[in-house]
Amino acid sequence: MARTLHLIKHGQPQIQPGVPAHEWTLAPGALDALPALAARLTPRPGVIVSSEEPKARATGEGLAEHLHVPFRAMLGLHEQLRYTAPFHADVRDFQADLHRFFAHPDEVVSGEESAHDARARFTNAVTAVMRANPHDTVAVVAHGTVISLLVAHHNPQVDVTQFWTDLPLLGAVTLDWPTMTLRP
């Protein structure tokens, strides 16, 4: 039976130079557009599951509270591992790193995880989420890079770099499960 999977990018993080990105929290006002996001989620999710990173977890908790549905955090839904990746004060330098990451998916070009490995890990975690939560519709709050990798892998018409560039904070994409094909 086909089910619905919403993949949602977390809200605006509070960027903190010197603090690893996986520890960043949400910026003030990051969830102001949460009601608009909730209204776009059709069909309505029966559960919200998020990455354990603070910015994703807070987004997921806020969305679950707004929709009055259960919330869970699960391992494996985190962003590409970037413990040793440098902080880029200029966003163009960060974007250049990610373009190299997408262009060389089998190589570790930034941080500790190749694009291929990040996508496989995230896909396995999403599969675990769907197995553990039998709702007809499930929403996963995660991160732009891994969401883009999964979507592009299962939808060959999607350019991963362009998708990553276009996916806004609090952006959502809806997929059919288990094929993970984009819904029009």
C-alpha cells in the first residue's frame, strides 16, 4: 500500500562561528512560518520524526505541537558529517564546498562522509522511520543536504545541486513511499 512521506528542512539556525553546525539551535523567529508549513502538508502527517540535531529537533517538536500529533527523534537522520569541515563566514565558500561534495559523490571532499555514504545512511534511517511508524503519512524533519541526496537518487530527473539550492528553510517535499518518487 502506498504511503506518504514528507521530508522537511529545519528552520533557520542560529549560526555560531566556533560551534559545530550539528550543535546549532534555531534562530529567534525561525518557526514563525510554521503554520504556513503545516497548511502545505497534504495529507496531514500522523507523526513527526526528526533528526536529533537541535535545530531539526526543535522544528519537529514545534510542528508536532502545532498539528497535535506525536513527535519522535531518531538516530541516523542527521546532516552529512562535518566535524572537521571549516566554518565558512562567506556563504559562497560553503556553497562551493557543497558543489564539490555533490560533484564527487564517492569521495570525502568536506567533513567525514561522502555524498554516497551520507545518502545511504539517511535512506536507511528514513526506511527505519517508515517501518517503525505505520501511519499513512509520516513527516521527517531533517537537513537540506541529505534530503537533496535522497530525492535526487530516487528521482533521476532531479539535479541534486539545484534541488539543494532551491530547498528553502522550512521547505517540504512530498514523496510516495516506498518508491520515494516525487509527488507532483
